[in-house]
Amino acid sequence: MTHRLLKYRTVTLVLCLVCFSVSPCQAAASVFAETAVILFYIKEYAAREDVDSYSELATDLKLSSRIVDYHFINDRNAFFDREGRRKFNVLILPGGEPYRWFEKMTGTGITCDGVKNILDFVSSGGSVIAVCICSPSMFSTRQVWINPNLPQAKRGQWKRTNAWPGAFQHFCGVHAFKGTLRGPQESNRPYPKTRFLPIRMNPDHEIVKEAKLPPVIHQLVVGGGSIFPDEGQPLEVVGWFPNNTPAIGVVPYGKGRIIMSNPHPNITGQRAEYWREKVTTVHASRWGWTTRMIEEGKAEIQKDKDPDGPEPDLALSRAMLSYAYKKAAQSRDQ
């Protein structure tokens, strides 16, 4: 009997491995079925530092997490079981260059089926944490980019401003937030300047109250945009930029929510130093910065340190993830 059971388990394992190697999309549903937090990543055009830091925060909260790519996002069975129930609670979308995440732009990537999966996930009660201006703007009707686009930047046209629909709206004609993401902040122009900005926290918001956060937290900001809802669009403000525009907010959508975190409080300490160096050199060079601009940028980040250290940043990030998970779990149980 023991021999037969061992043989059965061995065969089952082999079959699972064969299934995954032949069809990763089909296997995604079973592999990620028990995962609490899903982190999206696409090489070169998404901030790995956002993904890794939130993965560590999930571990701190004893939440299982997995890193996935667009194959998972496009697979309906990865999000929902046969009865239409959600298979996980939180989806984290990092900073990066999201227009390069879409099939209609690059030939491979997130399809409109994938966009529908994300929006249906939120509508059913799931939570999304969208980081920087990049991911929040995907859900919005429009984005105002107070900066040249990439070709303009390479021509040195630093005073240019551009506007375009949010990525979901642009590629698939849908959105979840009626409003505008507007950035970078004046202190962070031209993009990609990095700064630790004092973000004033809302003492009345659940995230801030439960985590007992200080009134102001200096947080890492790069392209971070201000959140401007259209009339009638609900927005729970969690924190404000120094110019009193919303920096972090919760957007309700269906039974779920989108937590828009334009700063990167999740990136701290040595990781923040490494990332700022990379952004100010490699990434800035891609965005048309001259050698002189890069050297000046490197000198500026040496002077611009996090005055209150990593602890309050991590407390906020942990509180946002905990809030996102609890709200989605409560919705799932109802």
C-alpha cells in the first residue's frame, strides 16, 4: 500500500511538472491558487525594487506572495475559479514604463482580456496597490505629464508638457478612476529626479490610524503624480504632497479598491540608495540627461537623505498592504 501511494504521488508530481512546462498559462491557476499577494513584473520596464520590497513586506505580514508576468494577468483562470470566486486578495503593480507592458504597444504583454481580469478582480472585492505615477495612471481617464516624452527629452525639450489617456483607456477603452494623474512634482523635474519629500499623512484615514503613523513621513518620490478626481469621483486621501495635492489615495471600484501610492515608501535604506543611483545614471541617460545633468543629479542625491529614516516608511507600506489584504479578505468572506 505504501509503495503504491508513493508511486501515485510520484506520477502526480511528474504530471504537474509536465503540464506546467507545456502550458504555463493553464498551470497558473493551480500554482497560484493559495497565494495571498500577486506581484506583477516585466523585465526592464518595471521597478524590480518595488516588487522585491513588497514581497518582503508580505513575508513580514505572513502573507504568501508570487511574482508573475503578463501571461498570468491574461489568464482568467489565474484570477477566478470555476464558480467565479477570486483566488487571491492583493495585486501589486510597480513603478516603471507601463505603456511598454501592453501587447498593443510591444506585440507581447497585457491584452484587453488581461485588463478586464484586473478590473473584474477589483470589482469583485480585490485590492490593488498601484505604485508611482505609472501604475495609478493606468486606471485613470487621463494623465498629464509635466515633462517631455522620451523623444522630446532626447532632443532637450525640457519645458514640454504632454497629456494622454490612461493606459487602460488608451488601449482598451475602459477606466476605473474618473480623474487625472498629474506629475512629476515640481521638485522632481526633469524626470527622473529622485527626492525624499515630506508627505503629510491624513490622521483620520484607517491606514494611518491603525498603524499609528507620524503626521509627516519623508518618502522617496520619482515621477509621482498628484491625484485629481473628477467631480463625483470618490477618493479617500491618505497623504498629501507638500503642495497639498493628494499623493496617496484609495479609489473605490465595485466592491474593491485601488490604493494609489505615488511615492515609494516601500523603497528604503540601502535599496533606496542603490535604486536612486541607478535611476539617476542609467535611467536618466535613457531620458536624455546629459553627462553634466547626471553628475549634478548624483551630487544632489548625496545631499538629499531621508531625514526620518526607513522605519516610518516601512510602517506605512506595511499598513497599506495589511489594509489591502484585510479589506479584500473581508469582501471574500461576505
